[in-house]
Amino acid sequence: MIQDLLTTLKDLASVAGFLLAIATAVYTFFATRRAKVDERFKAGSDRMDRHELRLHALEQTVQGLPSREDIHKIELSMSNIAGTMGRMEAVMEGNAQIMQRLETIVTRHEDHLLNGRN
């Protein structure tokens, strides 16, 4: 009877040891898996923080850019400048023609004074 009891206890201890080993393996599997999941969440969180900083910097840059109205005002100013430059070109061309006529007159006067020619 004691022999049977010892055999039963020995069998129970073997089964308990086996179950403990399986429980330890299952616990280790889930514990290490949870740690890896936590690492991935931390990496994802860090990446999202970096993206948020980049988006914030981009938003500030975009706010500093000229608006469509500003560009339209610049276009209107450039058109005005182009018109003014066209008028200046016409005046300069007229002045060049006047200077050409004056040079011709001065050359005729010099020739007359130096050579006595008409």
C-alpha cells in the first residue's frame, strides 16, 4: 500500500513537474511577446512624435508663404512695372532720335566752322 502511494505520489510529482514546465513555457511565450509588442508600440509612438514635429514645422512654413492674393498683387505690380518700362523705352527711343539729330547738327556746325563748308 505504501508502495502504491509512493508510486502515485511519484507519478503526480512527474505530472506536476510537466504541467509546471508547460505553464512556464506558456508564461514565457506571452511575457516575451508582450515585451516585443511594447517595444513596437514605443517605436511607433516615437515615430509618430517625429512626424508630428515635422508636420508642425511644415504648417509654420506654409503659413509664412504668400497667399493667392499676395501673388495676385505681385502680378499686378509687375504689370504696372512692365507698362512703365514700355513708356520709358519709348521716351528713351525719342531721346535717342533727338540726340541723333543734334549730333548731325553739331557735326554740320563743326564742319562749317573748321572747313567753311555748308
